[in-house]
Amino acid sequence: MAILLNNNGYDNTTWQHELSLQLPSMPIYSYPILGQETDIDAVNYALVWDHPKGDLRRYKNLRAIFSLGAGMEHLLSDENLPDVPLVPLLDPIVAEDMANYALFWVMNCHRQYDNYRNQQSNEIWQALEIKPSSEFKVTVLGLGRIGQKLTETIQGSGYQVSAWDFKQKMLTQDFIQNIKMYAGISELYRSIEGADVVINCLPSNDKTRCLINADFLTQMSAESTIVNVSRGAVIDEQDLLDALNHKVIKSAVLDVFSIEPLPSKHELWQHPKVTITPHISGATYARSGVSVIVKNIKRMESGEIPEGVFDRNRGFKS
Ligand code: GLV
């Protein structure tokens, strides 16, 4: 039994170290596998990010593929992906970080801190009018685990939260009682009506590509802000720029982009109504990430199915 590890583009060493602490008896092959002694048929579990397409087919005894992030598009774009369970990394610590990131921007919009910063540079002492947080409306798009955590956190801070997803979710947590839920394309625009902030948590797939386009942005209020924490491809960036330039919406906070890193000289970089962060709303932590994955490997080793398996047919987590 062995693990294949490839955190392509990031640091393999910390992950390897954590794995060796948490699964001391398991050989770990860090990709690309070197050395005569490597037995690729021993690989049962692949822990990968942006792994070379077609390579996973080589491991005949693979039992599961664990993504080293929440996103799955790096795996789903591999046409030769073996038919084994795919498991996104659903680390509660990362979801919490993302929720705090989103809450920070909701508060920033609500309390108008940017305006105070501008006032300060002109030595203006002037309280700005705001509505109570219970009247400040936030819509979260996407009710996967990350969307749920954001919704709970923002609602827990007293904001009026609505949530939308493609299908009605059977959620039982207490905070759901206080959320207005919308489901299906026919309810999408109703879910953002009057929202002060709309936060995108939808994954990137055929159904969501450019879902936030000119039509969508026209349904938002002229004083509203869009925040994107999931994938850049969900927003049509040219339509967003047009909407900002024509005052269709007020501003955008973007952590993700259709091309990353955002290319130099891209119009979004210098846009006065756009705040850019470099895909940091939820950093991945090796220690907690490994403990989530190891728990699942242990489940599989004792004959159970892993938690949070991705449903390939629906393109969403089951
Ligand atoms: C980051 O974007 C991830 O998919 O974990």
C-alpha cells in the first residue's frame, strides 16, 4: 500500500512531512516518481493537484483520488481519469477562512470603510448614514459546504441572508431557519433582488460558466457589490467591466479570475471599482488537510466509503 503525492505548483515537502507523521507506515511517492525501488502497483491512494492528464491511469490498484483543494476541475478535465471515487478536500478550517473573508467584505460594504478612508485623506469628519445590519441584504450563490459556512457566518453576524442553488438542498442546521432559500434557474434573479452584496460560491462547470453575465448584473441593484470567492469562470469578466463602467452595479471584490495569475495590464487590475486579492480567501493548510484525508483513507481501509465523494454525473459533491 502506498500514496502518490503531487501538489503541483505548490509545496510537496510539507505535505509529505505531514503524511509521514499522520500515516507513519505508508510509503509516499512524491511525483514524479523516481528510483528503481518504486512499485507503482502499490499505489492505492492519489493525493493530487493539477496532476498531468492521463498519468493516474498508470496506477492499476488505485482506490481513490483525493484532490488537494476544494476545486475538482483539474481532475475532471482529465479524459482518462480512472473510475475510482474522487474526493474534494473539504477542510472546515478553509471554509471558516473563506467565510471570514466574505464577512469582512460584507462589513466593509455595509459600514462603508472605503468611504471613511477617502474622507480621512481629505480630513473630513463626517458620519455616513447606514441601515441596520438586519436590513442589509446578502445573497450567497451556491450552497455546498463552503456556501453553507459563509451563509451561517454572515447570518450569525446579524445580516439578512438569502441563498440560492440549482436544486433545493435538504439542510437541517439551525441557521437555515433564518435564511430565505431559492432554488432553480427560475428563482435565480429573484434571489438577488434588492441584495446589497452578492457572493459567488458556485463551482466552475458547464452549468455555471458565465452565469454571472450582463443579464444577471442588470438584475442587481445599482448600489450593490459582487464578491467572487469560488471560480473566475462563473463571471463573464467583460460583462462585469461593462456593468461597472456603466454604473449597473457599484463595485466588485474578486479573489478568483478566469486566468490566474490575472495577466499584467488586464483592465481589472487598475479599475477603481474593483478590489483584487490573489486567490487567498481560503488558503490550504497541509496539517489540517492531511488529517481530513487520512481520516478518509482510514475509513476506506476499514471497508467504509469515504466522506464527501464527488458525484461525477451531477458534477457536484454527493
Ligand atoms: C482552491 O481554490 C481550491 O479549490 O481549493
